[in-house]
Amino acid sequence: MNPVMIFLPVVVLALHTLLILGLLGRRRVRAAKAGRIRVDYYKLYSGEPEPDDLRAVSRNVSNLLEFPVLFYIAALIVFLLQRVDTIYLVLAWAYVALRVLHSIIHVTYNKVVHRFRAFILSFLVLVGLWVRLGFQLLTG
């Protein structure tokens, strides 16, 4: 197995994050052109709040810059310690798939219970990744 493969899910999640950021920009421009939000709002993020559909995408961008940092770090550590194996790859792809699912729910119909399930599952996968890594470090 090529250990560099651990970075493929990393690249996919990074590209997904950039895609969602682009979606946010596009929606903000459309909302400003349609008069749904004043451009002045973005000077200090004060005044009339963003419409809910914009706020959901904005919040999703923030989500993609929070817990995934731990995923990126874990992938790098696994690679540097030459521990890449099928289990780590499955965990990495599961994490990315669940984060993408979370985003899709968040920026479309945004049903909280569905979004929460995707988030919790991704969180548990991330915990599993770190627990396995910690165990391997402790046991050599």
C-alpha cells in the first residue's frame, strides 16, 4: 500500500471546504444584489443579521475549519510515523464522507437531527482515529 494515499481524503476534504467557501461567496453576492442583505454588514458583521440560508453556509464554513484540523493533523502524524494501513484509510474516508454529508445537509434542507447524526458519526470516527493512533504510540 502506498502510504501517500492517506493524503487523498485530506485533499478531498480541503477541496470540499474550498467549494463550500465558494458557495458562500456566490450566495452572498446574490443576496446583496437582490437586496436581501446590505454589503455594509460585512465591514464589521454587525447590523441586520444575514438571512438564514447565508448564515447556514457561513456556519458550515466555520465547521469545516474546526474539528477537521484534528483530522488533518492525525493524517500527517500517521504518515510521518509510517503507520498508514487499510484501517486508517477507511477511517479517513469515512470521516470525509460524513463531513461532506454534514455539509450537504447544512447548506440544503438543514434538518438539525440529520445534521447532528452526521456530525456525531464523524466525531466518533475522528475519536476512533485518534484513539487508535494513541494506542499504537503507547504500545510501539
